[in-house]
Amino acid sequence: MTSLLRGNAVVGQAGGPTVVINQSLAGVIQEVQKYDHIERLLGARHGVVGIMQEDFIDLKRQPSEMLELVAYTPASALGSTRHKPVDKDFERILDSFRKHNVRYFFYIGGNDSAEAAQIINKMAQEANYELRVIHIPKTIDNDLLVTDHCPGYGSAAKFVASAFIGDNQDNRALPGIKINILMGRDAGFITAASILARQREDDGPHLIYVPERSFCVARFVEDVGKIVDKFGRCLVAVSEGIRDEAGVRWTQRVVEEMEARSGRAGTVETDSFGNIQLSGTGTLADYLAGVIRNELGKRKSDLRVRADTYGYLQRSFPAWSEVDAWESRLCGQMAVSYSLETDQDGSVALMRLPGTSYACGTQLVPLQEVAPATEPKTKSLPDEYIAQQGNYIMDQFLVYAGPLVGNLPRVGWFEQVKTGQAYGGGLGPRQ
Amino acid sequence: MTSLLRGNAVVGQAGGPTVVINQSLAGVIQEVQKYDHIERLLGARHGVVGIMQEDFIDLKRQPSEMLELVAYTPASALGSTRHKPVDKDFERILDSFRKHNVRYFFYIGGNDSAEAAQIINKMAQEANYELRVIHIPKTIDNDLLVTDHCPGYGSAAKFVASAFIGDNQDNRALPGIKINILMGRDAGFITAASILARQREDDGPHLIYVPERSFCVARFVEDVGKIVDKFGRCLVAVSEGIRDEAGVRWTQRVVEEMEARSGRAGTVETDSFGNIQLSGTGTLADYLAGVIRNELGKRKSDLRVRADTYGYLQRSFPAWSEVDAWESRLCGQMAVSYSLETDQDGSVALMRLPGTSYACGTQLVPLQEVAPATEPKTKSLPDEYIAQQGNYIMDQFLVYAGPLVGNLPRVGWFEQVKTGQAYGGGLGPRQ
């Protein structure tokens, strides 16, 4: 064990919040409270922005009741940021660290945060400024490299699976076609989680489209038609990030077509790279519902078609997977432990232990493995989880995602009683 | 007490499902199981459609474990219907009742169901066919006459309030303007429930627009601008049913404008009366976000504007208010009790007992009071709950709706620590 580096610590949160991101924060605070060599723990308001502006909150002396209440509060308690630091920002960050004698930096975030952590780490080394930099993973998208899964994903997946359980019952009660658009710009993990909702043979989602496969509208119409013929209804999960065969995002196509026809631009927000904002717009949902209504409505005049975009509820609804909450806390705690036990910097990764039942530990992995300089920089839904036709998810995915989500509401139902039978109905077995 | 009418009973569910509609069904089943004079309890599949088609499920011999699982399962377990019976349908219904010796009819539904129950009741009387008809109220919209509130409302309100708690934290972490469209075609009860989310002085929703007041876009832009100036962010609740000063629905206006510009009709579903389908489309959300982006974006170029339409999750997400679940069960049980203790037909109403803390009982009220022949046929959000400017909800509403929703997740936060203070932050007091 190397001798302990004395000084202060900074913790920050960045990127899209999750409902368990404060668990990681609480884990860092709890762990730091145990030690004397970290004198002050400064919470940076809105991530790197707070570091640059020296906007800090003293976190070491928070009472445990408050800590627990914050831990179970959705969305970054310190505030978050979408700001990607550039060269002179990094110099300001290092200056701020020097000024406040910061020797430990814990950064809770996704891909971009791991990259920022890596740059800060390198600059400190070059400047011979001794600094431990530990990245703590977080993203509902579940697309970080190395780690088995990401803190935040299990809770988002649980929200989606729960929502589909209710939506499937609703669709059963008033049969029709229901299309739900789910988050995930490039990775289909959140959308795939909808399959966890299934408890009965004819339960939805009946079709699942992820961004890892190109999306063809004609085939979509055909797929939906077949399910409607079979079950008299159809529940569909579609990722917001789906692209056409040419690799163009469908939301982009639909918005451009809409704007061209209406002669009105700027209806949907674009980022500084001109990428269309996929979440927080109902465009894709309305478009797909319209297509189905026009195409299948010819066959069946009383066809009921509805579409919802689950939107920001997926990352902010105040309910969580217990496993996810606990693992997020663990990642925060372990970040502090790793910073003491080794002079390695890195990113905390969750490592699933091989075996039949679920168990997971952590490991510190090099920052450049989580934020590499070359593609692929993120993880996609593995091929083995996607049905060959590209319109459904394979059962193996349940083994992967089931334990991360934990218990889900179970449904009951009544069946036709035949003479002599004691009763109809069944307890919903998890498939 | 009159002598007990011997025969069979039918129970049905109609209209938009809720997450507690099966509690009322379970209440009916449980209560009927106690008595011998009701020989069979037939569950009509998809309401009046099942009665006409003699599509029944025997419900009296369901084991209690199954009953409880169904009770906590969202959306009408018997299936629902939007079919409004016409003259010859009612004759078929009466024929079906005669054929199956049905002497008790319990109909769980909203306004339309109360009306249908009333017609069936009258026809049976005219035909000298002895029949007890009891309507059991259900609607998330909370717009039924007479009853203090409607089974189903508390759970929808709880979903909305919970969602806003998370959304407010998300909006605080990444400040910007967030607009959420909520259900409620003509009544603002669901939208008003968003105010229950507030726990801190600067918490959102900061603006609430209900269909009981006309909605002016220019004033909306002004309102949002003021809040952004004050808090640097703004969280808004808007009812899907808002209308302009001329009484035209905004969704209708936006869709018509969109269709006129694009030359493409049929993008949004209309019902048989030509009314636009308000739920299940993101049109209004995207329109309002676009307006804010265009108008306020001039002042602030990095303005973050997002909009979500909560959609069908409001009535189907598998979580509930305990009070609502219990009262829905009670209404089902009491329907059966009333059918035995009196020869009056009617609708079960929830009656709040006067006093400071919450207590509620039931009462059987005449069907014509719940489904009158003349306007108003539904209840609106009372004037005393709506702020004078028409853009917010008054505190008195908390007294009305709070007990129906019950406990909500509490949030924690860290505040700046000043020297000498033990700690910053506070336990979120309910306001």
C-alpha cells in the first residue's frame, strides 16, 4: 500500500441524470467520511462547470439522514452539465484543483465524463501535480465499454418493463395497436428491456425494434399486420434511435419531410453538431402511428392505433431497481477505496461473477479502456440478443437483464371456467 | 328489508381502464361469494358487448389468491369497451339477461356506463322484469357528478405527482424549460395533481394550465419567460384538452394547421364524431415546445426546451394510491350490499365526511343524478382551485387531492455550508 495522499477531494456529476446517480454520490460521501487524510470533500455544482467556477458544496459533514434522503432522490443532487470541456477549460480545472489542494477527483458520469477524467488525469501527470482521478460509471443507456452493465440502467429498464406490464393490460382490455418509443440513441438496451414485461404467452411487446438493426417501414407494417391477425392486437417497442437502410435516423427523416412540406424550420431542437434531439419529441411516435393507421386501416376500419413516447420519465421517475440502487452506491464507495489502495487511476467497472445465479463485484479498469481514442467508443446490444428478423429480442437477454431489474409487478387474470373445473385463471409465471 | 331477489348476477367493466378498476371487480366478487341467493356471478367480457354476445366468465368460484392478484393488476381484467349501446343493443342486453336469469347487474365505468345502466334499468322496469342495476364509478378524469371523487383518480394523480417529482429534479439538474402534457379532455383534475409534487419553494410545476380556462399562446410565452427569469428554469403542466378563446381545442388547431401546410390528412385519429384523439399523440407537446424555442430562443440562444406527453402511462402504470385501491374495492363491495338492502337502483358515490382529517363513506345515489339528461353532465375543476390568472392551482386543492394520493416520494438536497454550520441541506417539508 502506497502512503496516503493528503489533501481535499472533489466529486461531480455529469450527463443525463438517472434515479440512482445520487446513490453513487452518497457512496463517495459515506466512504470519504471514514478517512482523515481527505480533509474536505467538495461537491462541484454542475460538474466541470462548478470546478471551473469554484462553485462547491462541502459534503463531508452531511448527517446520515440527509445523505439517505438524497441517495433516494432522482437526478444529480449536485446539478449536472452537458458542457464538454475544451483545452483552456482543462487548464482552469487544474488551476482550481491546485488552488483548493484537490488531490482526489471522483467523476460520476458516462462516456464523455470518462474522457474528461482521462484528459484531466494526463494533464496532472504532465504537470507533476499528484492527483487521483476515478470515474464512476452512470448511464441509463447501458452503453459503456468494459463494465458488465451501467449503474442507472437497471432502474430505467425496470421503469420500461413496469410500464409495458400496465400498457399490455390496457391494450388487452381495449384491443388495438399501441406503439411506444423508448430512449437509446445508438444502443437498444432500454428498448430490449420491454421484453421483461411478458408474463403470458400472448403478452406484449409483440415486436421490438432496436437501433442496432435498420428499420424498414414496409416490413414494420407487415410485422404489425401479422400480429394483429394472430392476437387481434399488437404492442410494439421502438427505439428512438432507429435508422433506415442508408443509416439516416427516422426521426431526422420525418422532421425534415415535415419541415419541407410545411415550409417551417426549427420545429425540433438540434444540438451544436446539427443532430436532432430525439428525446422530448413525439414526432416518431406520431409518424409510425400514422403509417399504421393509413396502411392497416384499409383492412380494418375500426382499428385503434395509439402511440406514446415514454420520454424523460425513463430516467427520472422516482422508482428504482433495488439491485441498481445498491450497485450504484457500491461504485461510489469503491471509487474511494480504489483511490486509497492503489496509485492507479481508472474507472470503476461492474464485473458479473460467472455462475448460474447473479452476483457482481467491482474492478478498477484503465480510463482509456472506457474512453478509448478509437471506435467503438460505446457498447451496442450484442447480436446474440437480437432475433434474426431484427424485430424481436431473444430469451438470453432475460438472463442478462432480469437480475438487474429485480422483481416486477405480477399480473393475474380470469379464464373461462369449464364445467367441473374449480376455477379458471392462473398465477402469472415469469417466463 | 325486502325479500331477496334470487337469480344470477352480471358484472362488467367499460371505458378507459384504470389501475384500480379490478379492485372494484374484486369487491363485487368477494361480496357476492358471501351470499346464496346470487347463484352465479357472470363476468361480461368487454362490457355490454359481452352481455350481447353472451360471452361470460364464471366469477363466483375464483380462489382468493387469484382474486387478490387480479385486484392489483392494472386495466379491466374482464376487458373493456368503448361501444355505446343503441336501441336494439339494449333489447339484446335485456334478452341476454332474461335468458341467463340475471337479476343483478353491476356496471363499473364512467359517465357513459351510468347512462347505459340507467337505460337498461328503465327498460327492465317497463318490461316488468325485476332487475337491480348498480353503477360503480370509475374514471381517472375525476369528472363524475355527485361523488366527491372517482375511483381511479387518486392513482392517476399519484402517478402524475410522482412523475413531476422526478421531472422537477431532472429539470433542476439540467436547467431548461420542460413542458408536460397531461390527460383530461374537459376536466383539469389530473393536470392539477402535478402541484402535489412541490416540496421546496422553487420546485416545479411553475405553471399549470387546465381546460377550464382558455389558453392564449402569447400569454403562455410571457408566463414562461417570467419564470425563467426568476428561477433559470421552468417546469410546466398543460392539459391535453386546452382550448383557445374561441373554444377550439389547441390540438385540433395544430393538427389542422399541420395538415393544411403539408397537404396530408389523417395524421391524427378522429372518433366517429370527428373529434381529434387527444391522448396518444405528441402534437401539442411538440407545438408548444416549438413556440417557446422560437420565441424565447431569441433572448437566450442556449435555451434547453423539452416536452413530454405522459400518455397512457397515467392510467396504466402499475402503481397505485393505497386509498384509491381501498376505496375502489369498497365501491365494489357496497354495490353488492346496496343491491340486497334496498330495492332502489343507483350509483355508488364516495362521500367525504366533514372534518379536518380525511374520512370517506359511500352512498347510493339515483342514476339520473350521475347521468342526467341535461348539461352539465360532468364535473369540472371548481373555480376555487384555479388561480385567477388561469395559469396555476390554488393551495386549497392540496386539501382536496392530497388524501386521495397519499404518500409521495420525498426528496433531499444539499445546500451551501457556511463556516460554523454543522451541515447544509434540509428534509423536504411537504407544503
